[in-house]
Amino acid sequence: QVQLVESGGGLVQAGGSLRLSCAASETIFRWNYMGWYRQAPGKQRELVADITSAGSTSYADSVKGRFTISRDNAKNMVYLQLNSLKPEDTAVYYCNAKGYGLQAWGQGTQVTVSS
């Protein structure tokens, strides 16, 4: 069963915005940690932002002030709002969940920012 499904990626010009969504199963969403990672071709996967079940958030320095992570507990959804996009933000963005000694990944959604 697919437990994390990302959507909302696409092609956008520099300075534009996108909103990524991650739909989680109820079981996975009860885990303490949800995060967004990204991976560009030839680069390692990096943590972009994360959020705990209590709502505490953290961001990579490269996206701080531009991206916002949030969650909707009623809908079992986590979101990543990407503003002021730069070509360097081009990557596949993945939703991640951790808890109870387990980890789950989504299939990813492509974000491409043109200059």
C-alpha cells in the first residue's frame, strides 16, 4: 500500500510559487515526524523542512524565509509552500515520515524552476 503520495510539482519561472501536498495514511500520519526532502540530479538527497506532531518546524538555511511547511491533522496532509523560487530549487521533492522506529517515503514530485 502506498502510504505517502506527493503532488503539486510542476514547471515555474524563477520568482514564482508552488504548493506541494503530501497525503499520508492515518497510521503514518500519527508518527511524530514529517519532513520534505529534495534531490537534484547528481546530488545527495537533502532535508528541506520538517514538522513534528506538535507543530514545531525547522528549515534548511537555503530555503528559510521562502518555504513554509504545515500540516492539516484533520485531512492527514502535510504541505510545503514554495515561494520566490530559484533555479537552484529544481529537484524531485519527497515526503518523509518517521516514528516508532520506522520510516516511510513517498514517490516524489518534480519541481522545475526556469531562469
